[in-house]
Amino acid sequence: MNIYSPSLAYHLSYTIYEVADIFEKETNRNYPLAISLYELLLQLPFIEHRRGKWYKRLCIDFEHLKLPKWALQAALRGLQDSNILVS
């Protein structure tokens, strides 16, 4: 099995997204860890159709941590990201 296969990369990226989602839930509320996972995901070239959602979640998590300037920076990065698929 090729560890660099697109299928494996897709599934790993999706798993990271699901873990970030779990850390945001009401019982955990570990926003710094979720932010780290979203930042990692946004460095990867996979699952382009989810990138907009990841930027949105990143902004919301920064807002939860009372970091509006960081949320704005993340939103601006999202607007400039050429890897986001727009339909």
C-alpha cells in the first residue's frame, strides 16, 4: 500500500477534521487544540470542498477564545485561499 495515496490522505484529513469537531463539542471545549488541527488541515491540499468550513470553524474558535483579531486574520486568509472550491 502506498502511504501517499490520495485515498489515504483524504481519509486521514477527514479523520483530523472529525477529531477537531469532537474537541469543539460542549463537553470538551478544547478550542486551542481544535485550532491547531484546523491549521494543520489548511496546510494540506486535500478535501478542497471543506476548506471554507475549516476557515469558518477556525474563526468561530478564535471568537470563543476572545481573539477577534485572530479570527479576522483567519477570515482574510480564507478569502485569499485559492484552494477553496467555489460553486
